[in-house]
Amino acid sequence: MSSIPALSQADSAWFELISTRLATVPDLEFQLEIDNLSIRLTGEVTESWKVSLDGGLLEDAGSRALLDNRRFAEAALLLHDPSGNVPRTVDRVRIKVVGHDPHTTRARLLDAAAWMPVRVARRRLAGVADPVIEAAAPPRPLARWQRALLPLARIRNLVARVWRERLEEVWSIGIIEGDAATLVQGGTPAPVRWLPERPNGYLADPFGVEADGRAWIFAEAYDHADRKGFLVAGEVETLAAGGSATTVLECPHHLSYPQVFRHDGQWWMLPEATASGRVTLYRTDSLPDGWSEHGAILPDFAGADPTLFHDRDHSRWWLFATSHAEQDETSLHLFHASGPEGPWHPHAGNPVKTDIGSARPAGPLFHVDGALIRPAQDCSERYGGAVVFNRVLALTPEVFVEETIARLDPDPDGPYPHGLHSLTPFGDGLLIDGKREFHSWRRLAFGVRQLLPGTNRS
């Protein structure tokens, strides 16, 4: 049950949204307090939380990020300490801003912030400990003169956004002779052996497979002329020697992120295909080609970088993906099933995480010293800026909790200093990809067309 105070018209919709979402948690009693953006649990679990918003006030939510020309805006849920100690951050969200549109930015941030109390309430009722979360920056309310500068900031941000479209990307696949444990534990990675670049395009999103004594790399291939990804495969030493990869799957829409795995005597592949509006599973009898569509396992969900994990201890399969409809880089959704063919069921807490810095998958999950590690992309400064390692603390159909424990940044002095967005254990080593950016007038023209109304890009 809940108690909702009398609210101003400007605030009522948001507080009603929080109340509606909290009401979905069974056996939860709570109160919302408008005067200080507080939520108080009043039933079996008693706690008081306060929402801290980027920009300070509800009406300014996200505006500070626009003034600072940041790529993200954030909000935090702070646990009130009755003894007077500094409040502790128990949840945090970071969304991608639309630098020239404060209304969309505010709506995105408030919607994401309204999920925080639900996540923590589910965690409390399940008896799951809080993850370690980096404290959010203290809110800095806008002064009157700063609000007056917002129209100029919007113009500046729009110009900067258009100008960034001039940057063409080249990704390349790298091989590290070392295990993931070194990176997760904060060690220095071994030198990277970069594969030769694909002419007039790139290779990215590598997944490795060993079969019949042969080591294959599956990857996205992208040609700058066509601007559409398709899937290729090649043996490691062939690619390392400059040989060409073989096309194994091409569709009318963009394809990337080909996770290949073995199950029930067959090879399966789950690629990303957000433009199709669904998540589709493929299978073949022999590698590397001959793939046929098995079916859409999530027919109404456009999942970015869909990643499967088989929890053998509990005979359950998990699918992690960020939602294309809710910003590709930001909102993590979970699904579970008894097998990869489904049927798949959405997690009770979807979206289970909202963070442009650690939500979007960056490769398959793996174990290090008994801990389950989920690599993810840090897109807070730029798309595919770095890989972070999240330690999974709870993974059930009702509760998902993880905490970021390490990161891998691109080498600023290396050939690909501008990004790193996938990491896959492979044999005794690792596969990664790195990004280099360069100026291209053709890319600028293409990017400007993509930003025009009706293209659904921000």
C-alpha cells in the first residue's frame, strides 16, 4: 500500500509513476514525500531514501549536463543515515542526453530515476546486499543566470553534435595472449596482436570458436560505402596473415555481434539485428557457414548486443541486451528460459539497470575465481569508449545485482586509441576490438542526413 501526498501539477506525474512502479512489488509498504524527493519504506523493511537529480530540482533535471555539454546525465538514490553520516548511494542511473533538447533529456532522466526505488525495494525484500556504487556527483542547482544561458547551450551542443558526425570509425580485432583474470584483477594486459585492417571498412565484435582442431573468429564486417554490417568468419592464422574472411550471413538489415555456441549437437548463433525489431536465433550443422534462421526468440524486442549465458548450476539460460527503443547504450534488459530456443520470459525487474557507463554488453560472461563477470561498454564519453567488468552478485528471475570492479581502456599511444567495446575469452587468450577515428566529409554528410527528423537518432 502507499500514501501519496498532495502534489503540484508539475511533479504529480513523476511521483505517480514511482508509486505505480513500487506498487508492482508484492508486500511493499511505502510513502512518498514531495518536500524533499524522499521515499520511505514503512512495512517489514524500514528505510528512507532521497532522490538526487542532476540539476538539483525536478524542473531542471538533466539541464546541468546540457550546460556542461556532457554526454550523460545522472540521478542517484541515497540511503538516509539516522546517525547523521553522509548518505550512501544505493542505486544510480546515467542516461544519454539529447544536448539540444532539454525536454527529452529531462523525460529520459526522470523515467530512469523512477526505476531506482523499485530495484532497491526488490533487493531489500530478497535479502540481497547492496553493490558497491561510485557516489554520484552532488547535485548543483542551476542559478537564474544559468537557466538564461540554456538556449545558447542548446545551440552550442547541436553544432557540436553535428560536427562530431565527421568522425569516421575504423575498428580492428586484436588478440591478447593472456587470461581475463589479469584484467579483472587490475593487472596490465599483455601486448595486443592486431589483425590487418579490412580495406574501406572494418571488422569488429569478434567471437572465437574452436572446432575440429580449427580456430575460427566470427565478426561483424562493415563497409563504409554500404554502411551496413554483415557477418563473416575466418581462421585465426588466415586473418592474421592478411587473408580475407568469408561471408557467413547477410540480411537486408544491419547485422553485428555474432555470438556462436554449441548446444544439443548443433552450432547456434545469436547476432544483433536491432533494425529488424527482434532478436533472432540461427543454427547450422557445420562451421563456418550454412546458417539458417531458427526463429525470432524475442519477436517484439530490438535488443542491442544480445548475449546468452547458460547457468548450468540452475539449468537456466539468460539473455542480456540493451533496448534499442530505450537508447542502445543505456537500459539493460534480462530474459530467462530453459533453453536457447525459448520460450523466453522477461525479468521481473526490467529494465534491470540504466547506466550508459556499464549496461550495454561487451562480450560473453565468464568466471574468475568463482565470480561471474559480465563485460560491458562504457559509453559515457563516446560510443564504445572502454570495457568495464561487472561482478554479478545476484541473478534470479526476481532480482539482478552487479557492481563494476575494473575497466580496460584503449591504449592512448596505440593504433586504436579511441575505443574498445568487446572482449571475448578465446582459448588461452582474449579477443578484443579497438577503434580509431578520422575526419571524413562523406561521413559528415551521411551523419547529417541521419540526424534529420524521422531518423530516430540522438
